[in-house]
Amino acid sequence: MSSRILNVVPESAYRGYDGVNYSSLSNLANSPQKFRIEEAAEDSESSAMLLGTVVDLLLTNKQKFDDEVYVMTAAKPSAETMLKYCNTLAETGDSAKAYQASGYKISPNAVATKFDKEGRAYFDALLVGQGKKIVDAEMLFTANQIVMQLINNPYTKKYFIEEDGVDLLFQVPIVWEIPFVSLITGENAVAPAKSMLDVIRIDHRSKLIQPVDLKTGGEGFMKSYWRYHRYLQGAMYTDAVHTAQWDRGTDLRGYTLEPMRFVYADTNLLHSPVIYKMTEKDVHAGQEGISYIEPISGSVAEDKDTIYFGTLGQTKRKGYIQLTAELDWHTKMDIWSYDYDTYQKNGEVDINAFAVKL
């Protein structure tokens, strides 16, 4: 049985689609200023992000890897000044700008001589790889080692290796909608949203639909879970799949949609990959938010358990629905100096350092 989602768009259209996504809400959760800075910044990747992207492509889209990744064999210059010179020269084609950016104290002619000896091969490789993601042999080796771990591990291989009775959908861009209550009018509203899922695993034998996201890093998953508000991502991606419009040939009636799974691979290659599965309460908190001094209520938390975040130094975390409403408010009011709550309190912030409920 082959499963296919209809409300997907080509990746080029997805990138240009004006919709709320996890990254934008994660930035807003930090501060409106961070949201504005990140939205205005060019689309660049850190070395850690690039490694994660390469692993993703090798696992889920080898053709795209071949088309979009350039593996550089030329060695990078050992001197930071020459590295900056080469990178700036490749970006701008202007030797004067490259000289200024490099920080060299010697003359431009002397730099040009050093460039021919120490930087020319690296610079030529940058030109060949323009428009592609450039990785060196060391990064590619690490990425391949991570891939081998994931596809050979008895617990994680099922998310990347096809088997009978299972459909694996890779790199699925879903467009959907987030309903919220306007903070300006108090009326019901809807925001367009988009989510790119690494994997959707459909087990026809057990009748399970499992959204999966691959993460790589060296600090441990739970640190990044809180740092980057992954609970927002998990809730949004789970709901994106829930709203998926399947083609008429796909009959998934009676199937259970499970909460988001994160497959985490250690980039230091010291630990085996681990699967972190969100619970329904995690998803609920990612949707609706949570205050550790207040019980969760609702269909997935009828026992009214209290979740404590005091040890994290925060007594409250907002869900993606509230953050969507706040993003709508900031955008329409066009004020970004403070977060929504601080504006509502006229610039005052309650301390409540002991988080005591009186």
C-alpha cells in the first residue's frame, strides 16, 4: 500500500510560502527582537546545522545531496586572516573588500602573494561550489558515520530503511492552518502554517502513523529540547500530520497518529542514537502552553497532573497557539521592543522567584 499526502507543495514553493513555522515561533518565544533579527537575516547555516543537513540528505534524499552539496577536497587555509580573505573574495569578487575584511596588517601586494601560495586552491574550490552547500572531507566522513549508525541500529533503522508493510515518506512539506483567538479583536482567526517533516512512518501492520524528526548534536538532546523549544516543533509537526489530506487511494481509517518522535544522533560519535518520544501531555503543552503552578486540564490530561518547570528557572512556557496569536498581534500593531506580556503590564515584570502559589 502506497500512502501519499495531498496538501504538500514543492520545496521551492514551500520555502517561499508565507506561513507560520516552528522556527519563527521558537524565535518569538525567546523575544520579538530575536524574531525580527532572524527573519531579516540571510539564510545561512552554522557548521553544526550544516552537518545535520548533510546527514538528513544522505538518509532521506540522496539525489538532492548529489545536486546540492559540494564536497571540497582543498584544505582550508590555516590562518584565519587568509580564510576570511578567501571567503570574502569568493562572495564579493572584490580584492579590496577581501583585504579589508581579512584584518591583514601587511600590504595588499604582500597578501596577494600569500594568497597564491596559501589560499588559491581553497578559493578556486569555493568558486566551483558556489550555490551549493560546501562540506569538507572531515564533515562528510562524520556524516557518513552517523548515517551508518542510524541505519544499522536495531532501534532507529526502521525510520530510514523500508520494509514490507511500512511506508516511509521523507522530507514532507505540509501546509496547514492554526486556529487562534485574535488578541486585538477577540474573534476567531486562522493563520497559515507550514511544517517540513523529515519522516512520516506509516505502519500498516500495526495501523500506526509516526511523525519523526532527525536531530544531531553534541550537547545531549534534552538540553537542545529546552533551548530551542522543541516541544513547539513536536506539537506543530504532530498536528500538521493530523491535518494532512491523504489521496483517495490511501485509506487510513482506524489508524492511530502517535506523538512526535525525535531521533537524536551524537555528532561526537561517542553515544548510540536514541529515540525521544513525546507523550500526549508533551504535545498538549506544546499546543496550549503550561504553567508549572497550574494543573493541565483537558482531554489528554484529565487527571490534572501538575508539571513542574521550577528547576528550569521558568514558571511558564507558551504553546504554539498562543505564540501564533502574539505574532499576529506584534505584526498588526508593528511593535517589537517587548514581548506581548510585558506590553500588557506596561513594562513591569513579576518576579515570583520562589514560584509560590498563595
